[in-house]
Amino acid sequence: MSYNILVVDDSTIARLMLTKTVGISGIGIGSVYEAANGQEALKLMSENKIDMVFADLNMPEMSGVEMIESMSENDLLCTIPVVIVSSDHYETRIEKLKKLGVRAYLKKPFKPEELSEVINDVLGSKAGANDDAR
Amino acid sequence: MTPDEYREILSEVSVTVLEDAAFLFVEPTARNITWNGEVIEANLSLTGPRSALLTLAATKELGIELAANLLGLDEDEASSIEKPAEASLAEMLNMIAGPLAAEWFGSDIDCKIGVPTTVTKTGTSLKRKTDAESCSVILVTDEGDPIELTASFS
């Protein structure tokens, strides 16, 4: 089984780092889509089947928080698991995001094994849910 | 917190992040820098209990080396991505800003991190801030390449 991933970050290099790390995580990856802000990400999510989103918080045009709020109001997008990858260490914001449904929060700089663990946790449970549904 | 404590934390966090994220081993130095050629300056705002503009400056060559290290590529491969030096220095400053704000103000204090921007300057046009509202550290790599980090408080 392969999964489609969306990486949302205004930094080209951060997107490349995430894409590369996702590629070596051991999970079957189908397509990796990239967006530079929340607005672009929402468009990609509405046009493609996305299994998991990695998103930064501080982005121009539409931030990660605004993107998650928009996703939560959309019946189709609200089920897509989102993992935040940000340098922001403010604990209250992290807790608020988790209440909004964010599945995990990775603080930059992250280690590749931390990302792999998150992918396995999120997509592993998704695979389990798919199996249960069959 | 005293100005020396702010500077000490700026130095410690920057050294740790550069090493952890980009495998770039640096140490603080008291020597002055003479910048040559193109220097890229990344800027980012922190808005919190004490707001600051953070600046990270390094040569274009070191920026490309950082990009290569961040992506696990050689420098020729890293040069093929769009503005690799600008992108890597902006991302490094972003990575430094989060833990720096947490160390300076506490992770239970809201401090908003801005979106980084970059500007390319010639070495001679860079002037270090030395007033009481700024703190600055100079780090050098094993090969003697400098990186300057400055926080200008407002």
C-alpha cells in the first residue's frame, strides 16, 4: 500500500528536507505534493487524494493554523491527519493545535527517526483503520 | 536577564542547532570579521515579552555548504536548487528562533516567530550593531568561515 503525502512549508529547503526524510522512512510512498502556504495546500487537498499532511505554522498568505481551521470546517478534509513541523516551542499553541485535531507536533530541527516514528504512528493507525473497515 | 546572558544563550542555541540540523561544527570567537564578497543576511522578527529582530549573516559559499548538509547532498547538487544559500540561511535562522525564544522567555510564554527574509550585501556594507539594545555573537567553522548572529531588541 502506498500513501500520498503533502508537505506545506514556505521554505523550499524545508520542503526538500521533509520530502527526502519521508522518502527514507520505510513507508510506501505514492506521490509527495508540495505547497508553499495553507491556501495552496487546501487547493491540492481538494484536487488529490492526500493521506497525510506535514505543515509548518508560520507561512505567508495562509498560516498552518488557518489551514487547519479551514480543514476542520470541511467534511472531506477534516479526516486527513496533519502533523505540524515548526520551530515554534510555545506549549500553549501546541496544546491548542492538538485540540484542533493535529496528530503530532515535531519541533525543528527534528531527527529523521522522529519523523519516521510519527509517520508510522499516523499511517500505521490509518492502515489499521482501513483493515478494520474491510 | 542581563545582556551577557542574552548573548550567551544566543551563542549556545545557535551552536547546538547548527550542529544538530546541519552537522556544522562551530565555536564562538572574540575576533572581528572581515567579510569578503557576497554576504547573505537572513532576518526574522520575534514578537513577545521582549521583541527582537534576529539576523544571521554568512557568505554565499557557506550558505551553499549549509544547504548541502541540510539535504545530504554534495555542494554541486545543492547549487542546483533555487537560491540554496538564501534558503538554507533563512531556514537555519528559523530553526534557531524557536528554541532561542523558549530559552530567553520560557516555552510557556507566547512569542510569535515571523517569516524569514533574506538580503544579499557586499561585505563592506555590513555594519555590526554595538548599542545596548543589541547582542551579537560570531561563530567560526572548523575552516574559519564566520557566521554572525545578532539580536536587535525593540
